[in-house]
Amino acid sequence: QVQLVESGGGLVKPGGSLRLSCAASGFSFSDYYMSWIRQAPGKGLEWVSCISSSGSSIYYADSVKGRFTISRDNAKNSLYLQMNSLRAEDTAVYYCARYWYFDLWGRGTLVTVSS
Amino acid sequence: DIQMTQSPSTLSASVGDRVTITCRASQTISSWLAWYQQKPGKAPKLLIYKASTLESGVPSRFSGSGSGTEFTLTISSLQPDDFATYYCQQYNSYPWTFGQGTKVEIK
């Protein structure tokens, strides 16, 4: 079954860290660019970061640059997002998605940053 | 950064209506534009990519057009399942950006 499953979300205090994971199955993960996209409660979609199929090219939104790190392990069919120095405004559902136009999405994992 | 502006923000329509949503880019993005549908509590679903290519499995009542800076998503005959929020997204250059969304409500 072709799917993406995110995990690792939860409640964290401002300034804290969290690592999100995205497990891919049913397709050749190593062939695809992958992204993280987030959606704050009641708000629109915001692209966060993207990594090329080999991991050699990485891009970030200005809002997370220097705090978040995207990575992947093609042997494990997994995508990651290391989030440091978290702020209240990082509170959102975080989705992983496939390719440049996002043709496959996970169900999302909720990250809440609050004291 | 390329700004994507959708209009209207909210649209009230009836079943059977023809609905058009517009997305404008702050600079040219050729045809590197996608449209998504999102229902409450669910992940977005890809409808159209490369401005006018219908994603597999998406009903043919959805269509997309445009290039450069102005794009439209048209639903030819609105169905009950189509009441949702729609987003455009450019993937011409980083950072990839979304429009703010258009909510299609029941009239």
C-alpha cells in the first residue's frame, strides 16, 4: 500500500526540541524529493522544507532556517525533521509529502509548543 | 519569495453551480502550479498539477488553466463532496508557497 505515516509529534516547551519521522511504503522512496509541510490550527498550508532524492540538495522556509534540519535514510525508507529552538508559532500539524507537487500526503502529526 | 494570492477567500455556491477560483502569482511561474482540496481534519488531496493536468482518479468536473501569473481552478458542476477548502501552490522556485485558501461553502 502506497502511504506515508508521520510520527514523533507531541507537547514540548518553548525552546525545546522534537524529531519527527515519516515512514514511506509501497513506492520507491529513494526516487523522490520529499517535503515537510505544516498547518497551524485554523490556518493555511505552509511549506517547511524539502530534500532531494539523494539528500544532496536541501531547502528551508525562512521561518525555520537555522532551527530545523531535514534528513532522510533511503535504506530505511524514512524522512526526518529535527526541530530545535521551538517557538509557540511552530505549533501545527506537520505533514510529510512526496515530490514537487505533493501527490502523496501522510495523515500528519500534531506538534504543540506551549509552557 | 513568490506570493500566491487566491480569490475569493470564501465562496458560497449551490450543488450544480459552476465555480471558479483564481490564483495569482507575484511573478511568473510558467505552469508550475498545483491545486489541492482539503476537508476538515484531513490531509490535502492533489487535484491538478502543471496548471492543467488532472491527477489520476480526480473527477473530470475539475479543471485547471492558466500560465505565467494567473491561474484558475474550475468545478463545472459542484457536487456535495466538493464543499471544502482549495489551495494553489507554486513549485517554480524555492521557497515553494501556497495561496491562503478558498473555502467553498454551501449556499
